Amino acid sequence: MYTCSLERMKDKIKTFSTFGDAGHGGITRYSLSPAAIQARNEFIRRMKAIGAEIETDDVANIYATLPGSDPAAKRIVMASHVDSVKNGGNYDGILGVMSAMEALETVASEKIPHRHPLTAMIWTNEEGSLYPPAMMCSGIVCYDYLPEDIAQKFKYEDMLNSKSILDNKSTFGEALEASGFKGERKNRISPEKYQYMFETHIEQGPILEDEGCDVGVVDCVLGMFNYRVRFYGQTVHAGTFPMKKRRDAFYAASQALCWLHEEIDRLGVPELVYTTGEVVCHPCVHTCVPDYFDFSIDARHEDPKVLEKVLAIVKSCADREWAGCRCEVVKAWNRDTVYWDKKLVGYVKSAAEGLGVSHRYIHSGAGHDAQFASYMLPTTMIFVQSKGGLSHCEPEYSTPEHCTEGASVMLNAVLRADQD
Amino acid sequence: MYTCSLERMKDKIKTFSTFGDAGHGGITRYSLSPAAIQARNEFIRRMKAIGAEIETDDVANIYATLPGSDPAAKRIVMASHVDSVKNGGNYDGILGVMSAMEALETVASEKIPHRHPLTAMIWTNEEGSLYPPAMMCSGIVCYDYLPEDIAQKFKYEDMLNSKSILDNKSTFGEALEASGFKGERKNRISPEKYQYMFETHIEQGPILEDEGCDVGVVDCVLGMFNYRVRFYGQTVHAGTFPMKKRRDAFYAASQALCWLHEEIDRLGVPELVYTTGEVVCHPCVHTCVPDYFDFSIDARHEDPKVLEKVLAIVKSCADREWAGCRCEVVKAWNRDTVYWDKKLVGYVKSAAEGLGVSHRYIHSGAGHDAQFASYMLPTTMIFVQSKGGLSHCEPEYSTPEHCTEGASVMLNAVLRADQD
């Protein structure tokens, strides 16, 4: 078994944390922003230093490849992203890129023999924080392999026209042209040229920490649905309209939300998560009773039958009045559980065992570029313990030791895969 | 008893409804906008036609005065506003101005003798829809008479600097200079020159309609408090964080809102109204558990002891955790019940009785310029039935018959006051 370098990993964490440093412990590093370009240049500098060949494709994904001993063998890629959400942390995405670099640096410094070319890769615009949607460039590249209803959200021309959320004017296509990283379409990751994909990522949840595991052997990305629950009441004046005649959409939504928690929790399903994170209130004025209130509901679980039961409860909200308000339940989207390649999951587990790294099987509740890639190539993921389960925020943290262990597990799994 | 003209009132309703017509039954007529200036010019045209003298003061309030027989007598003023909320209706505010015009037109056409000068007046910027706050110019003019905590919100210089909500740049002061209606400070309504103020307004609630009354004899503006109820949780990822460890601020707020309804309704207080109309949710993203949720609570009742009891319930929200979230209750403002001048209320009631107009005593739940004027002058209000209790919206409606009855009641009350 090979182990990666804790010192090199610490140096990478320190260096990459400066690109987009927001000054209070975290970063804002939108895709293709000056901060993201600093991170890309640092990636290229480090990869050139170990003799990797650099390529970019037509959506600025970057590939750094160490040749293998067999000129006919396909590449094995380790990939993640360098972009972040607004006021995000120093680990989401970038850890996967740092781990890929670390794996290649270990291969180079220890002159580890390998048959396949090994590639470290940066996916462009995973977060979609400046130019929506999230997972944009894996969506574009994997377009032909994705289920129709997912693919249609990632049409190349539509993506180029995606507007900045900051000015609602400048486009992803313009940022791509200006970045200096736009390459050739023929360089895109594809099943013809690539054999397997691995992605290391922070867990973004507290399960590994709670169970004392350093690393997670990820087996799937959970299936989910996303719906909107809407309430229609009547706007009247706060001072003049008797309580008994009111139809208050915010009160209706609050009643329904409490009821949903009761009903869904009554199912008693372990590992189910559901979230009502986004709200719209109209007119949202302190002197008016709201005539419209809308909340999102996002539910995730491995078993589609569980999601069906939860969805039936959510839909039944529309069968009754809430505080005199009509309720409507509208689908935004859903997706099925995506299982990682069983053989690769086995390689990850064996690597963790071989290294003596504490680990467990775990599902991914979040979406990742690996999820789209898995429609195209055998793919899997490795999770690294997240302190407190926090992510997409500045306190996001994983210890350098755990980060290095994650990279070592990925390296050894890749080296096992190299024997196929 | 004198009666106003239904035909003239219909003509005014029709004409004024064109100024700022939004094309689907209502108007948007921000203060000092081109639409408001059309309304002001029409007011001046009609008032000049009956021989009234026109004056404006330094905040563009307009005064149209018919002289009385006693040169030493103070003026009696009938006032309201011509500005509206966004997508408002054809009655809120403008009905009081049309009623004042109608009263003077009746005095002029029927050559009704009167000792006091009689004034129809337009208050500038009652709604504060473009340049906050509401009741801006009555706040400025009545500044020296208002309770200290209210007055400090209406400092003249601050008001001139109030920025447009549309561009967050252009100011009320600039609009005032550009309007052509800025006059002299000495023309401001004051206790030295004015004896009484009357304001006719739509009810904005359903009580008169429900009880079959055409007109309301208003006795007070309800006391109120406005607080914010805030919940502090933790943002975590929708897909990765187990339900049991979550601290969801939106769920916390929903539980607290349902509890507040139960507890406050348990008091069983008739005529109490409370409203939770404005919400803030952070980060308000469908894939994140909200870490912050905040709602306004506005409660109104005549009796301060009732408001105290309600406030104690609201404040007690902060004594416990809601869905694992800390709760904080913060005061925005409050005001005491303002009673109208008892003598003038009696004149209004006598006028309604004398005219045989169906009526009842009623409180005003909404704020009006009359409320600030009452700190300076004996003041009262007349309400006109609102269809369905709707206001601040396009379906806002009062029949021309009810509008004319309201004007007749005001005219006869003014003529009785003229004998003082």
C-alpha cells in the first residue's frame, strides 16, 4: 500500500485557501473568476512540475495526465472542482482536486509503476453559484448519456447563455472565452479515452464523525424529489380586517409544515432527510396579510418506495384547506438513486482496509459531478470526515490527516483499478 | 341638512381613476409622480372653478379655501391624499379628497352660508410607497406636536433625503423641487390658522358591509405594537445532514406561529387583530436548512391592557427553544390608541342621523394623516363602506352612493362645526 504525504497535503490546503480568501476563514471562488483562475494556474504549475501533460476541453475542464506503461490503455481519472459557493469553505470540491494532485505527486515521487495513464482533473462550474445550474459542465460533457429529463437541462447553447446572478447580464459563455482555459472539444472526458472516474469529497454531513470513521466508502447518490407547496389566501389590511374572515397564506404554510413533519416522521424511516429551505411570501409587507406563500420540499432516500410514501403525504396537502387557503403541490424535479460501480466501490473498501483507515459504507445525499459521469463511465467516490457535518459555509473543516487518508485511499484504489 | 351630488361624485371617481390607471381596474399613483401631478392639477382646476383660493406649503401639501363670513374665524379643513400604493385602488385616499371637493362644490353651488373659511386639502405622500415612510408630510407638519418617539422618525432633513424604492438613489427632496408644488412653509396647516380637521376614508375592512351600514362614525385609531420574532438555527446541507441533529429556523418559526395563534386566540378578545405579514428567510436556498427566519407581528386593539397581554405571549416565545433554535423577540415600534375629538365625533353622528344614513361607531385599524393632525387640532374621521373589506389592491370598491353619503355626512358635520 502507498500513502500520500501529510506535509504536501497541508501545503496544498494552505495555498489553495488563499485563492478567493474572504478574510474570515472561508472563500468565495466562483467558477472562472480571478480567484478560480489562480487556483487553476496553481494546479497546472504543480502538475507540470511532476511532468504531467495538460489539456483543456471546450468548457475549460482541465486534465493533467501522467502517461502509463501501456500506450493502448485508457485513462483513469480523479476529478473534482475548484469553484465554491458564496462564502464557502476550504474543502468542498477543492479537496477532490488536491487529493488527485496528491495521488499523482505520490506516483511521481515514489515512481509507482502503472499501466494506465492517470489523470487529475478539474470540472468547471460544479456549484453553479455564479452561472447556474450546478454541475453544469459534467451535465454538458455527459449530455448524451444522461436520462432525457436531466439532459435537457444541460443543452450546450443554453449553458453558454447562463447569466451571472450578480448582473443578470454577463454570460458563462463570455467568461469561458475570457478565461484563457477554453480548449478543444475533442479533449473532453469520454468512454473512448477514459476507463474509470474517482472523486474524493468531504462528507458534508456528520455521520463519519459521529461514528468515528475517517473515510466513507460511498455506495450511491440518493434519489430525491423536489416539489413546491403553495398556498393561496387573500391580502387584507393588518389593522382593519377581522381575524375570523382572514385567509393568511403564511399561517396556512406554517400549519402545513408542522403537519408534514408529524406525518413524515410517523413513517419512522431511518436515513430519510427532507428539507424546506426556500420560501416565497407575497406581498411580504408587515401591514398586509400574505395572500401567497410557497415553500420548497426536497426529500432524499435510497429507496424509491420510501420517496413514494413521502411524496404521497406531501401531495395530500393539496386535498385540504389550510387556514382558509387553497393549497397546490407542484413538481420541480426528481431523480433516481444512482449506484456507484460495485467493483470500484470494492476497490475503495479494500484500499481503506489495507491502509487500516477507519471507514464505513455511506450514501451521498448531495449531488456531485461523479453522479453525471457515472452514466458514462464506471465511477465511484470517497468521502472524508467533515467536522460537525458543516459545508457550504466558512467553518467547513476536515483535518489534514483525514484529507491525506482520503487521498491515500483513492490512490490505492486507483492503483488496484490500474491492474484491470 | 344638505346633500352632495351623486352625479358630481360619479364624475370625479371616473376622472380621478384615469390618473395612474394601471389598465386592469386600479392605479399606481406614487406621490409627486406624473400621475399624482395630474390628480393635483385636476383638484386645483375644480377648486378654482368654484372660486377657492389655492396655496401650497413647503412639502407640497395643497390647500383650496372658500372664504367664510367672519374674517377672524379659523379655517375648517377636510383633507386626505391622492397618492396610492403600487397597484392600489380608486378609493383609498382619493375618496377623502373627492369628498372634500364635493363638500366645497355643494357649499358653492348651493351658496350655503358659513362663518369659517372652509378648506379642501391634499396631504403629500401619505402612503410612502415610493419614498418611505407612510404619513410622511403629516409627520413633518405635525412634528412639534407628536410624541417624541414618533416625531423623531419625521425629521424634515431626513425626509428630504428619503430615497426612491425604485432606484435607491433619487430623493423625495428632488421630487419635491421638481414637482412645481413646493410652496412656503408659512402656508402649513397649524393650530393658529386652522380650527378643526375632518378626513373621509374608505373603511378598508368588512365591518360596515357585514352590518349593513353605509357610513362609519370613527371614534379612534387603534393602538398597536410591531415586533420581530427571530429564530436562529444552523445551515446544513439538505442531502447530508440527519433530521435529528437539525436546527431548522423555518420549522421553528412555523411551530411558534401556530403556537402564537393558539395562545392569543385563547385570550378570546373581540376586535383584536394580529398579523404576521413580513418574513425573512436565510439563506433561502432549496438545498439548505435555513439558519435564520424572522417574521413581523403587528397587533392592534383599543385597550392597552389587551395589547400588553398579547405582547406578553409574543415575548414568551423567546423563553423556549423551537426545533432546537434560539428565539429572540425585538421591538420595532408601538403607538397608543388615538381618540378623535369627542365633540367632532358627535357632529358626525348627528349628521348621519339627520341625513338618515345607516351608520355605526367604528375604530380605525389603519393609520391616517388625521391621526398625526389630531395631536395638533381637534380632528375626526368618517368611514365609507368598502366592498369585501378590500383595500390597497385593485378590486378596492365603494359604491358612488356610499361615497356621496360619506361626503354629505362630512359636509353637514363641518357645517355644524362652523357654528362653534
